[in-house]
Amino acid sequence: MLRYDLHCHSTRSDGLCAPAEVVLRAARRGVDVLALTDHDELAGLPEAIDAARDAGIALVPGSELSVSWEDLTLHVVALAFDPGDSALAGGIDSIRSGRSSRARRIGDSLAAAGIPGAYEGALGYVTSERLVSRTHFARYLVDAGYVGDVKDVFKRYLVPGKPGYVEHEWATLAQAIAWIHGAGGVAVLAHPGRYRVDARGLRRLLADFRDAGGDAIEVLSASHSPAQSAEFATLARLHGLAASTGSDWHGPGESWLDLGDLPPLPAGVEPVWSRWS
């Protein structure tokens, strides 16, 4: 049985390792099929593809797109698309262009909460001049001593109702999925267990995602407990969606789950890779 890991990040967005290093680590850890899914970014794919060829594993083109739904920010993972598709690349560029203005507003919000210089501090952790993310702010807040670890940052800051959170309009579900499908790819709702919705809201989200043309949800994720993974396997079947798996790995010492650590998908679900092979 092949081992898949279809969600991870490199220094091209907010990961700690270069694309080739991510691929080599995955290969050493027994991953057979890897997707590099940097946030709103495609720039790491050529390096990752070359490294995968040398390492003898399969590299699936990927990206994690930022999407607005109701009052939430969602992430939709694009998989197995044509990286040269101009419409998808243009859509991703349009999403990414909003990140710089959002980052400055995050800095202003943290300053108002008594944390000056957070924007400049976050820039010190940026590994790609094209992207400043909440993770870069989180690393700064940890190293500056405001919180103990990155996980704690997202309990006390940067999320709705907390200092550092700013509203921002990303792409719509319909836009993101249309770009992905136009490039021949598959659209996956990332880590559904992370979104702050009740049971009724989750059902509405999955229905809207399916009706917009979404293909799959991440059943196995570092963000999910075993009970949640079982729940999402059931929900995938009920909504006619395939199931995906991804560690959401960002780097050694930061991600509690390493590349390739997830178990096989539960029995009875349709693997997402069946929709591109």
C-alpha cells in the first residue's frame, strides 16, 4: 500500500525547510506520494518536482488556497493540477496580493493591544518575499516571549475575537474551485475540524463545498483527533466526497506530526487520488 502525504509546506510560504528538503525528508520517512501545498503559492513546485525525481517518490502539484465562506477563512487544497495554468496562477496571485495589506493591519491590531513592532518582527521570519502569514507573526510572538509556543498563539492572538485578528475577504469557494478544476485539479477542503462551526454549520459548509464542485475533504489531518477522523470519514460518504490525508507539516520542532506519520485512510471512503488517476 502506497503512503500518501498530501498537505505540507516549505519556505516558499510558512514552512521551515526548502522545497527540496521537504521532499527528501518525506522520502526518508517512507512517503511514496507527496504534495507540496504552500499557501497561495506555486513557486516551490519546480524545485520539489526535481527533488522528487532524484529521490524516487511521486510529487503531486499542490497549493493551499485561502477562501472566505460566511464569516470564516477556509483553506482549500488544490491537488494534481497543471502548474502552468494561467487562470489558476492568476487567481492565486490575486489572493496573495491581499496578504501584505492584511499583515500590516495585523501589526496595527497587535500594537493597539500592547505589542509594538510585531509587523517588523514578523518580517524577520519571512522566508519568501511574496508572502507574510499569521505563522510568521506567531513565531515572532513566541521568540519575543509573549507566549510559550505557536499553538498557544492561536488561542490568545490572531483568531476571531482576539488581538491581532483582522477580517479579510479572500477568494470565494466557487472562484477557488473553478480555478482548480480549470487547471485539471482536484479541490480538497483542508482540516475541517479546525473551523469554528457547530454541527449544523459544518453540515452547511460541507454541502456548500460539495455544491460548489468540491471533490474531497481531509479526513486524516494533524488537526484531527481519531474521533474527528472517524466523523469526517462518515461525513465524506454522506456528502459524496472523497477523502484526503495530510500531515500539514511545517517544519521540525514545530509540527507535532511528521511527514508520513498518518495512518491509512479509514475503510469505506473513496481516496482522493482515485479522482485523478
